[in-house]
Amino acid sequence: MTFAINCAACKGSGVYSGFAEPEGEAVLFYRCEGNGWISAIPFDGRVKRDDIKRVRLSQRERVEFSRNGDGSVTYEEFFAGQMPIDPTD
């Protein structure tokens, strides 16, 4: 079952106007393709994956490991609700 929900990113407007657009102009918002809504499915909880062993925070541009470990948790711990920590804190 799918249903429509407001596009939270454009707040249902279907358009985006930021620093690159001239005053009074907008572009179609890419995520909802200008509709102002996106389709969704009911969330029944996380889906378990058999190929994952550990989970850590994304470091985006860099991966840092400290002497105190990498802040990761096992996938079982993550699935049970424990979140990884930032190893640089």
C-alpha cells in the first residue's frame, strides 16, 4: 500500500527558491518533481540485513579512528536500538 504525503523538504509547495534564484523566481523541487507530495509506504520498523556486521557514524569527507576505537557497534546492538558514537568526542 502506498499513499501520498506532503514533501517535507519543500513544505508542499513543489518549488525551491534559494540564494541562486533571482528574487521572485523558483525552480521545480527535484525530490517531489514539483508535485508538492511524495509517495510513501507505511513504516513497519527497520528491515534486518544479513550482510552487515558493524555500524558506525558516517564521517562524510574523512574517516577518523581514535585510540579509543572507532565508535562502532555491532549490527545486533544497532538493531536493538544502540547507536554508534563519535569516536572523536
